[in-house]
Amino acid sequence: MPIYIDIVLRLLLWLLLAPLLPGVINKVKAWVAGRQGPPVLQLYFDLARLWRKGVVLSTLASPGFIIAPAVAWTAVVTAALLLPLAGTGAAFSFDGDVLLLVYLLALARFCTAWGAMETGSAFEGMGAAREVSFAVLAEIGIITAVLTLVVQSGSIALSSMFEPLSGPGAALLAVGLFIILLAENCRVPFDDPNTHLELTMIHEVMVLDHSGPPLAMILHGAAVKLMLFAVFLAQAVLPLSELPLLISVAALAGSVLLITVAVGLVESLTARLAFKRVPLLLTIGFLFCLFPLILTWMGES
Amino acid sequence: MIAATLTLCGLGLILAAGVARTMPRIWLGLTVWAALCGLYAALTILLTGEAWLWRGGFALGGEIPFLRLDGISALFLVLVCVVGGLGAVYAHEYWSEHHHPRSAPRGRCWWSLLTLSMGLVLTCANGLHFLFAWEAFALSAYFLITLENDRVEVRKAGWLYLAASHAGTMALFAFFSAMAARTGTWELGPVHDQTVLAPLFWLALAGFGVKAGMFPLHIWLPSAHAGAPSHVSAMMSAVAIKMGVYGIVRFSGWMPMPESAGWAMLAIGCLSALLGIAFALAQSDIKRLLAYCSVENIGIILIALGLSVLAVQHERPEWGKAALAGVFLHVLNHCLFKSLLFFGAGSVLHATGTRDMSRLGGLWRTMPWTAALFAVGAVAVSGLPPLNGFVGEWAIYQGLLRAVAQKEAAAGALPAVIVLAGSGALALAAFAKAVGIVFLGAPRSKPAATASECGWLMYVPMLLLACVIVAIGLLPGLFFRPIMGVVAVWAPQWAAVDPLLATRTLGGVHTIFACVLLAGGFLIVRRIRTTGTRRNLTWDCGYAAPSAHMQYTSGSFAGIARGWFAWLLRPEIMIRRVRGHFPDQAMVLERIPETVLEKIVTPSARVAGFVADGAGKLQHGRLHLYILYVFLGVTALGFMILLGGV
């Protein structure tokens, strides 16, 4: 298959499937609470409507207020393209692409913080400050997980890096990455994506003043990012590359769905953490990634 | 050809120093011309890979002059020429005759001398002449830092710089003379076979490390960089501290290394990277923030250099070369984005008269060029793709990750990767804060509201730097070729090994990213044109009348991370709370001390001074007591001889 067709197909897959995940989470939450809940495709309808809407800009906002969401969205989608999908490999693969992935996500974070600072509001500045500060711990956790995979596989390219650990190491890494997934995607117990007021302390507060097509880009980018983390987590702990192609793809899809349901269940069964505990939980996530690193290291040598 | 251009360059600078006081335009022309000549010579050497050597036929101070320009010194010469030329253009408007009639002529003269002496530091291959050039460089930098010598804090910063710099030079005197004594010649060159020289590297590390600003020898750096005029800060931060890096790089390539040198550099690098950026994040003075960020970047360079030294000991070119390429690329990158950022900070200072971020804000409206270019620099310095900062850190990470993958040097490489990731994320926080507080939102003071954009002489140098930053990001393959030549000069034994850095693919992905971004940006702007926009007050969950004072400030933005590092930063916060029914004005004052200087160096200097005072009391001028000293001394000697049986 020519490379550009491959890229276009992957792009379509990521762009079209990603908004499904928040829908699934909401459905799970509704189901646990005994409600009917919004349709699974609700985010698609929302995105289509936002795309048609006009934009209200703050009087303080510069052109960067519109460009920043576009940069953030592009960065997340490019990062997604770098990630291999089970047996099919990645669109591009080269030594050190994993770092590009981590830093593209950082670029998206920079742009979101930029957008928040544009409005000159205390509330959004607070969100930006929290996002960039907590991300320090989350990034340390991600890089530790990457180190574990590097030690395990002896490779520094994503396409050959996913050689899952066995037994306790894999379980610990799964827990660690799941905690980081919750933090980076601003889910309960770190943040509450349901409300728009004081309860939502980090991500939602940064995008309060966005509207119309830029908001659609932000929401879609957030969905892609959630899917990216779920795909990364699934491949880091499950031996998907050893299965036949079709089965591995199906297994990947199934495990992403499972992770999404797990996010929904966590959200239904736990409350948002007291704000001061957030760094503590993130540190625990980092430790859950550090132990498998030590385990792998000791096991190898 | 190279000899001719270098002579032209040197002559141009000497002439420029001569005419600096009276003819500013001719000075500018000569300086730019000299910079171009030097740049031509340096680029020729980088592209052809052949070193240029010249030995004089006469003695100077008892030694025959010996000049050498090879790949490593040519790379650093590029930095000197780029900032030397662009800074001169920038200063022509920023530090103009009109605004600074007394200090501007002096500043031009010292600028030429500083550029010249740094060029000599890079070319001198004779230890004695190197020391002369080094001293001339240190002194001219001192006079540039103290251009505004009517301000007390500038004079203090200048003295601190001078004292620290000379403490370092003392170590270098010891280093070079010990080298000359052991090798029998002052001429510098590879001495790998003389393993007895290895311990001397610690002297070089200390002496050059002071100049490089590595933690904890960085004490002079923040106040000197913040107090100097901004073009001088750019020169200091982007180039002058690199002279220290040059020394460490040069001698770690030439000398036999002590067993633990690689580990020590890795550890110092980690310390500098993490603590430097923690200090940076907590600052509310924009130039101090940039200065501390330099400490972080020197740390990153040292991490990579330490790893390269370990790679030499392990004989592992496959990760050593990647790390080394990262060292040299990051040296170049840091020069580009740090001078851009200091120029940007200078424009802000020029327009508003303040460096305090808590009094700025919303400057994008009145200073769009500065805001956009500073933002490019901020993205680059945070190591974000698709700009140059990421490319350099990517190479360094690859060196570290390959060492990890081969399960070697793990005790160093594993923590270094984690530190690098953490300091990268903190750098992002620091620069999201700098850009957000200074350029976005609403103006926090009157000068910020009425600022005006700098003239073209100030933003064109910034624009040129930004173009190179983008070019390295999008075409890393083009820039890696000469860098690999420099690597081959440092480690000739690895010349045949391919480091397998996928720079072309990386450049391709960066280019695709940039194209998609352009297309996406175009799409969304067109979309918004059709759907229409309205302007209104910031909504923010329904504030009716938001005010500029309600915005997050620099202190509150850094609050969380500052809390994590409170054990080190020891912020001094003074609060006057709102009290009673008719309260006075409330306020919060916050100061982040330079902990190493104020809590360690100053107290120990006080103790040393106390001891010295006590010893000074022994010398009082009373003859009969001196006779008593002599008598006591002779008696003590007599006892020693009697009891020791000598």
C-alpha cells in the first residue's frame, strides 16, 4: 500500500473513531447511575453543531486565541499518527519517534495554556498554572514508562518498542499508565469533565472562553488524546504484536473499549480528589511506572 | 583564504574599537562586516572539515603565537559572530547615543573588544596566550555588564561577576601552568597518552564551570544577566557562558579523563538542569528568568557531554555520537533562542521601562512583532517540536535511551532521562508563564498599556534568529552534516561509525506537521470568517466587570511548582492583609533569593572575613611584641628539633 494512502486511512480512523470514546464513557456513567444518558454519538452531533456556530471572542484575545487550538489539534493528531496500531505498524517509524510523540503532546499543552492566558481571567490562568504544573509529574511518569519499554525491548522506535512485560511488571505498568491517562485527560479523580464551574479545576476551566469551530477542535483533540493514551496503554501491557494481524487489531479495539469502560466506571464510583492530593496521586502513578522499570532491569541483568 | 578573512575580521574589530567613541555608524558597519568575515571563515571550516593552523615567526611574551581554528572552535566562532553582529545592530537602536549619551560610546568600544577577545580565546592554541585572551574577555565583559554604573545593583552585580570570574581564572592559571610544567610546552593539543594529566581535568572543570554557570557555581549569573543592558545579556547568556562550555568540551576531548569525570559531569548536569529551571520558574523578573534558564541549558549540555565521556570509556560510539551531536547542536540552538529571547525582553524593557512581569501584560496589541518572535523563542527553548530546541534535545535523549537500551551506564542514563523530562516540562511551565503574563491578557500597568513597538533595527535581528530557529527545526538533516564534522574533531576514533540519527525522517515529519498546520490554520480562519465573530468581555463564568488586577500573576502562576521546590528556593513573602472596617492598602511582596549565594556563599565569606580580621590583629606595629613572636618561634623550633631528634 502506498504510504500516503496508508496515512490517509490511519488519519480517518483516528479522526472518526476518537469521538466515540467520550460517548462510551458517558453511556457507562449513565448506566451505572440508572439513567438512559445521551446517545453514544452525542459528541459527533456536538462537533457538527459547533462547527456551524459563530465565535464570540474576548476583547483581550489576540489572533493566537484561534491559532492555538489549531496548533494543539494538529500536534495531537500528528502524535497519534506516530503510534503503531497493533500488527499494522505505524505511518512513520524512526529511532526516537517516541520522544516526538511525548513532545508533541507537550506542544499541545503549551497551546492550551496559551489560549487560557489570552483571556486575562483569574480562573483560566489558574487552570493553565495547574495544567502545566501537574504535567511535570505526568510527563516524568510517561517517560519512565517509555524507559521500561526501552529496557524490555532494547529498541527506541515505537514500532518495535511494544514488547510487553510479563506478569507483575505488566500489571504495575498498566496501573501506572492508567493513572496517568486519567490525569492527562482530565478525568475523575483529577478533574471533573461534567461541570463548568468550580468543580472543574484544570482542563475545562482553560477552555471556558472558547466557542464555535475552535472549541470543536479542542473537544475533538481531547477525544483523540484520550484514544491515544488508551492505545498506548493497551499495547504497552498486552502482547498484541505476537498475534495474527486481524486478531491483534480486534484485540486492540477491544482493549481500548475496555479501558474506556474502566474510565467510565472510575468516574461513576469515585469522587474527585481533594485538590492538594492530586500531586500525591500523580507521584503514585509515577512510582507504579518506576517499579516495573526496576523489575525489568533486575530481571535482565 | 581563511587566514585572509580572519585577518580582515580581526582588523575590522580593532578599527571598530578605535572609531567606536566618535562614529557610531561606521562602528556598526565595521562590526557587522567583521562578523560576516568571521562567519565566512567559520562556516568554511565547518563545511570542509579542514582545520586552519598558523604559527607566528616571532615570540610574544616569550611564546610563539600559535592559532588554530578547527571544527569545534569554528562552531563556537559562529556563535560569537552571529550574536556579535546582530547584537551590534540591535544595540544601535536599543542603547542609542540619544538615550545613553555617556555609556553608549563606551559600550560600543567594549563590545568590539569583547567580540575580539572571545575570537582570540577560540583561536589561541598556546596556553599562555589563551590566558591573556581569557582575561581580556572577562574584563571587557565586566565593563559591558556595568555600563549603567550609576545604579547600585548593577555595580554589585559587576563586582560579583568579577570576583567569581577571577576565582575561576585562578583555577585556570593553575591548570594551564600545571599542564605546561608536565608536558614541557605551553602549546595546547591532544595529550591522550599522558595519563598522569588526568586529575588536572578537575581544575579545568571548576575554572571553566564558573564561566559556564553550572550549578552551584552559577551565583554570579542571574544578577549579571539581569542588570546588564539586554544586548549585553544576550551576548553573555548566548555566547560568553559558552566559552566556559568550550573550555570543558575542548579539554575533555584532548585530555585523558579521570575515571569518574563522566559521572561527575552527568550529575552536575542533572543538578543544573533541574534546579536551574526551578529557579527560573519562580522568578518574576523576566531577565532573571531567562538567566536561570541558561543554567538549565548548560545543565542539559553537561548531561550530554558527560554521557559522551562515558561512551569514550565504554567505547560505545553508537550512543556517544548521538549525545555528542546533541551537545554541539544544543550549544548552537541555545545561542539562537536565548539571544532571541533576551532581545525580546530588551524590547519589552525598552518600551515599558520595567522587567517585572507583574507590571506587564497584553503587550501583543502594541508590540505584535516582539510578541510573535518571543513566542517562537519560547516554544524553541521549551524544546517543543517542530523547532530547533526539540531537535537538539532529541539527539541527546537518543544517546541516553540507546545507553539504556544496551543496559550500560544505567546509573547515570536512567536518572538523566527522567531529569531531562522533568526539566523540560518545567521549562514549558516557565515559558508558558513568561509569554502568558507578559504578552497576553490585559495590561497590568500604565506603561504596559501605552507601550509602542520597537524599531526595525531591533526586530530584524530577532526575525533573522527566528528564521534560523525554524530552519533547523524543519531541515535538521542539513544542519547535522557539519555538526557530525565537529563530532569527528572531538572523537576522531569514531569517524567511521554512523550514528543512525533519523534526522531526515524527523525533518519530514516536522515539515508535514508545519504544512498540515498551515492548511488547518487557513481552514479554521476561513471557517470563522464565514460563521462570523463577535467581541465581548471575557466570559469567565459570568464576570460583569473583569479588571486587569484580577488576572493570574507571575507569582500565582508559579505557585504550585514553587511549593515543590520551597526547600531550595526559600521564597521570602511579605503580606499586609486587609484588616478592620476601613482597611489600609493591602499588598503582597515576594522575593526569591539566590539561595546558593545568600545562604551559603555570603555567610561563609563572612566567616572567612571574621577569621581574617582576627588574624589581622596579630599585626599591630608594636615592635616589642614582634620580638616576642620571633622568640616564641625560635623556642618552638628548638623544641621541635630536640623532641623530633632531627
